[in-house]
Amino acid sequence: MTRIDGEIALGKKLAIQVPVAPGRSFGPSVTLFEPQQRMVWSDGFYPMFRGTRTFTLTAAGESTEFTMEELFEGLMLPMIKGSLPDFVPVFDQYAADLKRVCEGG
């Protein structure tokens, strides 16, 4: 993410910019917030189209495992999927940056 505006709290709306979509802003809402466990961001109007991103922290011995998953669904998905940027590189960079910061780098 190159920019995130808004409060990360249940029911709050965010404004997110990513490098794969310059000049475009995404506006998910925080639809689930369980501190130190799980957070879900959702955008769109189901059943037409919805994108849901889930962040999960899981204890793994003396460390913590982080997973991030995104699901796109809805009747309009086949029509708009070609206009959605490839978020895989963004997610990979996000995870690498998070790991670096958590490990003190």
C-alpha cells in the first residue's frame, strides 16, 4: 500500500491506494475487528460484487503466523475481473514489509 487513510476500527471506512493502480483509491469498510486475531475489510454490494480481504494472526509456538486472503465474488465478477489490477505482487510486498518490521528490520 502506498497510502491508507481512515481509522482501522469496526464499521469505519478506509481509503487505500496501491502501486498497481496509480491514481485509483479503494474504499473498503472494516467489517470484522478482533484485535490481535483477525480483521476483515469488505467493499462492494453483494450479490452484485464484493471484495473481501481477511487478515489473520495465529499463534505458532513462540512466533505468530500471518495470513492474508482476498475473495472476489458476485454476479458482476465475470464482467469486471479484467479491470481489477493484479494484487498478488502488492500482497507479497505487504507481507514482506510486515515481516521485516516485526523482526526489527
